[in-house]
Amino acid sequence: SNGNLRGIDFSGANLDRANLSKANLIGANLSGADLSGANLRGADLRNADLRNAELRNADLRGAKLKRASLSTADLRDADLSDANMIRTNLTNAEMTGASLMGTNFAHANLEGVTLTGACYNSDTKWPEGFNPVEAGAIETED
């Protein structure tokens, strides 16, 4: 789609399975939105508000989520491979079964995050001092 939806208010919207690949969603308000199964591949979600958003099975491969807020978001089984999660707030996010291959979590807030069964590889970057295995994640080689 790669439409410009910068700063738009989609709070609480039903965007279930929407195709937002490469969309410009910088600073968008998507708090509480239903984005389950949505295609957000390569989307620009920097500084976006995704608190309490429903992102189960969403495709976020290569998405830019720098400084976005995903606290208490549901990211179960989401694909976050190669996503930029630098300084992203993921407090209490639910990431069971998520794919985190090559995801960059540098300086992200992962306090209270659930990573049970989430897969990552040697290219995944974690915040300093964070132990993904303790949080339930599994290291795999691609």
C-alpha cells in the first residue's frame, strides 16, 4: 500500500489482516487497534503508539519500530524478523511464539515481556544485560 498515514489516529480500529506493507505510520496512534494477521512488512512505525494493540500473527518483518510503544501489546506468533526495535517500549508485551530472527532490541525496554517459545538467532541484538533464555526464548539457527 505504502500510503502516507503519518500521525493518523487509528486507536481502537479494526485493521484485522489489513495490508499496510511499507506504509508510513510514523507517530500514528494505533493504541488498542486490532492488527491481527496484518501485513506490516517494512512499515515505518517509528514513534507509533501501539499500546494494548492486538498483533497476533502479524507480519512485521523489517518494520521500523524505533521508539514505538508496544507496552502490553499482544505479539503472539508475530514475525518480527529483522525489525528495528531500538528503544522500543515492550513493557509487559506478550510475545509467545514470536519470530525474532535478526531483530534489533538495542536499548529496548523488555521489562515483564513474555518470550515463551519465541525464536531468535545469533543476529538478534538484545538490550545490555537482558537474558532472553530466562524470559523463555529459544536460540535457533535460522
